[in-house]
Amino acid sequence: MDPSENEKVASSGQVWGRQRRNIFAGYRPAVKAWTGPLPDEITGFEFFTDVPPDPGQAPAWPQWSEGRFGVIVLDPGGLVAISVILTKRHDPQ
């Protein structure tokens, strides 16, 4: 992750997401995360949200998709966000 993303999350109080583009590609944009703390050497952030994740996802890989309650649509079909409380920033030097 680009370290500037940490500052964007901290200043906006939102985590943004787009469509998956890998082997698990999706057709709807979604905020994607993993459950649990980040290792100290990883650039990123830890957060809490009141927005419930999509049901039926892979264990430890929550996501919040466009069209779900609490998901903010920034660009229909392209970019979504959820409001978060940032609990820890990881900015290894």
C-alpha cells in the first residue's frame, strides 16, 4: 500500500474500494479488508466500522459492496466507501 493512503483514510474517516481485479474479480465495487491486526512491517491501517460486512464472504476477508446498507457510493459502479474509526496506523520507515 502507498503510505499516502494512510493519510487519506485518517483525514477523511473513510476507506474506499473498487472492483476486485484479481482471480476473485467482482462486478461491483467493494471495500475489502482482512480481520485482525496488521504485522508491524506492513504499511496500512486498522479500523472499526458500524457498517456490517456483506454476508457469506470468505472467513477473515470481509467486504462491503455497493448497494449494501451503509456503503457510500462515490462513483456508481466504480467507487464506494465506508465510514471508519481508525484505530492504528502502520507507517514503517
